[in-house]
Amino acid sequence: MNRYLNSFFITSGVYFIAAFFLFFVFADMLITPPAKEEIVTKISLNSVSIVEPQPVVEPTPEPIVEPQPIIEKPKPVKNKPEKPKKEHKKPVEKIVQKEEVAEVVAAVPPPPKTEPKEEVLAPTINQNQIDSIEKEYLAKVRATIEKNKIYPKKTARNLKQTVKVNVNFDILKSGEIKNVKVLEKSSFANLDEASIEVLIKISNFDEIPEELKKSVWNVTIPINYTQK
């Protein structure tokens, strides 16, 4: 900035001196009265020095310094410390030391030697004996049926001959009666129904004998109805 001011003052001074000089010359000419004779004043150009104006040196512009952008430093992110997770402490199982109890083993006397028993074999049964047991059992079954047999009133009056109804059923090991049915229907439906009712009424016979070795016994017994 000082450089610009100095050049300005120098240039102004030069112009001021030149103007003052010209003013002095023209003032002298005006004050001096004109001579009767024509006085020719010769002015030597050599005596007048024309001061050429110095070229104005334009100040070189200072380089424009662009302001550097202010880079904001990122604020450090404060990481919140994570709260430590509470560890659930497992309950410590109290280890109870079991006192070892010394077992006192009493001296047990050895069991007395027993002599092996002789196996009693069941007496063998031949087929004739089995057949005999079957006949005896079936005879009891027939006797029980005859004892409980029922005659329908209307049918008994109309009977002119013996009517046989064959009844089939199962006897379980316990003697229980199951699955009663008439094999061949007679001419009297009342007698067929009466035969089934008899066995339902009885419901149980004696147990089947062990010798027969039967869990279920299917039998067919004829029931005879005669005129009364």
C-alpha cells in the first residue's frame, strides 16, 4: 500500500512543478508592458526542459489468497459404555458329604440243605377216561336244561307229537354260556324262542373239567317238547 502512495506523490509533484513553471512564464508576459518596438523574444527550446510525465506504474495486484475452507473436525462420538449384564449366579448346590456308614454284615448261617422233592406226576388219562368225563359232563348239562325247560301255554295244547329243537351254544372254561342259537327252526316259533330263553336263564354250568383241557367247548343239545 505504501508503494502505491509513493508513486502517487511523485507523479503529483512532477505535474505541480510543470504547472508552476508555465504559470510563472505566462504571468511575466502579462505584467511586462508592450514595447513600442516589437520585441521578439526568442525562447530557446534548449533552455526549457520538458519534463515528460513518468509512466504510471500500475501496482501489481497482490495475489488473492483464497481463504481455505474451514474443515470442521468431527466431534468424537462418545460411545456409551454398555452396562454390564448381571450374571445370574446359579445357586451353589450344597454338597453334603454323606458319611460313609460302615455296614456291619452279620454273619448269616448258611441255609440248611434241603433234599430235592420228588416230582409228583399227574396220573396219565387214556382216551376212554376222557370220553367218559365228557359224557358225564354233557349229561349234567342236559339234566339242567330239562329241569328249567318251559312250555308255552298255547303251544302245549296244540302239540300232537314230540318236537325237537337243536340248540347250539359255547361253554367257557368257567362254565359261562355264550352265543346261543337254534340250528334248525321247528314248526313252532314259540318253542324255538323258549329254548333260547332257557339257556339265557341258566347262564352258567359247572366248570369244564381240567382233564378235558378245553377253554371253550361248543356243544349242540337237542331239547324235546312233548304233549302234556
